[in-house]
Amino acid sequence: MSDKKTQILEATEHLLAQHGFDRLSMQMVANEAGVAAGTIYRYFSDKNDLLRQLRLHVVRNCASNIMRGFHDDMSLHQQFVTLWRNAWDLTINRDDNAINREQFDSLPQQENGEQRMQEREAFAPIHAFFERGIASGTFKPLSTDVLSGIGIEPAICLARKQVQGIITLDATGIDDAINACWDAICLHKESELSQ
């Protein structure tokens, strides 16, 4: 991606987090990016194209942030804790990326197979993590979307509630939530269930 295009996307990301979709204008983006308004149209056909490409930019950054510190040589449990804590931290920190991810997620869903495929590609390492857990017999044989929904996504939901002041989780509470989510996705042996 060219430096100018990245500059425009990052300026748009910042402005969108500050002002929302309705107040965002191409002139604001040009001013924030430090480029002429016409320069934007070299990279984006219109505001909708800019927002469509920004969405992918936001999704890729979000996926990258959630994968921070994640290594193949960690145990499945360590990998899970890393993903969960990163999702929590990303939401708690309320940076432009987290705010915009929430804004894009709250938009009405449009049937866009390409967009879904790009998001799936961005989060492919997380799906692969769940697939490894299923293959090893550690995780329940559910779809990776369901496992993510009951394993990792509660971190985002709980962090949003913490930001809103609805709940207050200290370090022990966060550890308890991580353990509950881990327990929810793990396949329990019959002998464990009968105890």
C-alpha cells in the first residue's frame, strides 16, 4: 500500500473515531491527511469506497492487535489467554481502531461475500487456533465461529461493560472470566463430568 493511501486511511480512521460516519467529509479527511482533496480520489473513487477500504484496514489492524504476542510454541491454553487478554486490552484502551471496529460492527449487515472473505482471511490465524484445538481433542467439535463467540468475544463484551461502568473486574475477576471462557470451549471427558 502506498504511503499516501495509508496516510489517508489513518486520517480517516482518526476522524471517524472522533466524529462518526455522519459528520465525516472528504474535505475533513484531506485536511487531516495533509493532502489536496483531489489526491484522495487517486486512491478512492468516493466516500463509500474510502469507508469500504477503511473497514478492511480496521479489521486487519484489529486482527493484528489481537494476535500480538501469540506464538506457535505456546500451549493452547497460553495462546487462548493471549488472544483473550489482547481482545480485552484492545477494547479497554478505546483507541481509534477499537472505536471504529465497534462502529463498523454496528452498521446494518449488507450481503457482501468479498468483505466476509476478507474479514475471514484477517482472522484466519484465530480460526486455525480453534481448528488445532478441535483436532487435538481439547476443544468441543463446534464451528470455529461458535468457539470464538463463546471463547474470545466475551472479552470484548465484558470490556465494553467495564468501560461503560456497568461492571468492575479486577485482575482476579479477569482471570476468572478467562477460565470460564476456556472451560466453555473445552471438551470435558465423561469421567470429569460424572464427578
